[in-house]
Amino acid sequence: MARRPRWWHVLQSSKNEAVLAIDLYNRSGQQRQLEAFIVHMSLAWLRLFQAKVERDGGDLYTRNQKNNRRIRAEDGDWRMKPLDVLTGELLTDTDPRRVSLEFFTGLRNKIEHRYEKDISALVSGKTQAHVLNYERTLVDWFGSSESVAHELRFPIFLSSITDDAALAGSE
């Protein structure tokens, strides 16, 4: 059997990050569920984009004005395009997936510096849409055989929203 291409391995890593994000979000009694979800979904999207670009023969590296790959000063590795750059290159300005990614990227940057418990209930619908957008994009770009839907289960819960969250949403 022929070796699988590098992009396929990047795609599998993307899928693993998405499943981990959803698993961490759905675990009961976990603190920082939203934070973990956002970080791992960001990695899932980044690797999904990298797999597509690599499969399609595109360029994953940031380049200087002379079109040479840029090197990171910290470790000497080639600097790869970040999530926001790949989002701009692969999704149109009006694409709902782009709007969702930009929302979660902004939220990721904010929660790095403060506690996120108070906003978890407010963005739960957006987290569901974020996962659905990922799955739809994954299947559109790589086929239904790469879907992660068969690895996910519906969570069982006792209540969906607390009184505090309801009050925060009405303010």
C-alpha cells in the first residue's frame, strides 16, 4: 500500500482536535470547558485549512517582500500562515464560517486574559454552529468518509441554562 500524503496526516490531526474539543466541552464538572473548546477547535480549523492548502499545492508559509519564507526568531523554524490569514485566503468575507471563525478567534484572544465561565451559556449556540460549520467544511473539502459525526455522541444533561446565565443574557 502506498504511503499516505502528508496532508492526510494533517487532516487526521485536525479531526482529532475537533473531537477532543467537543469531548472537553461536553464533560460534566469540568472547569474552563469553553476555553478548552475554543483552543482545540482553533487548532482543528487551522489544521483543516493546512491540509486543504497542502493537498491543493498551495503555500503554507509566510513570505517576505522578496518572496522568501520567513523564519521565526524564537526557534529558527519557518513561519507558517496563522489561522486568521488562512481564513481570509480560503473563505470569502460573507461566508458564515468565516464570521464564526473570526468570532471565536476574537473570543480566544479575550479569554486568554480573563475567566470565561460567565460567557459560556451565552455562546453555547455559537459553539454548536462552529462544530456544524467545521463538519460541513470537512465533508465538502475531503468527502463524507472523513466525517467526524460517527465519533460524536449526544450529551445528556439536567439543565441547559442557569438563572445567572439567563439574567446575563438579558442585560
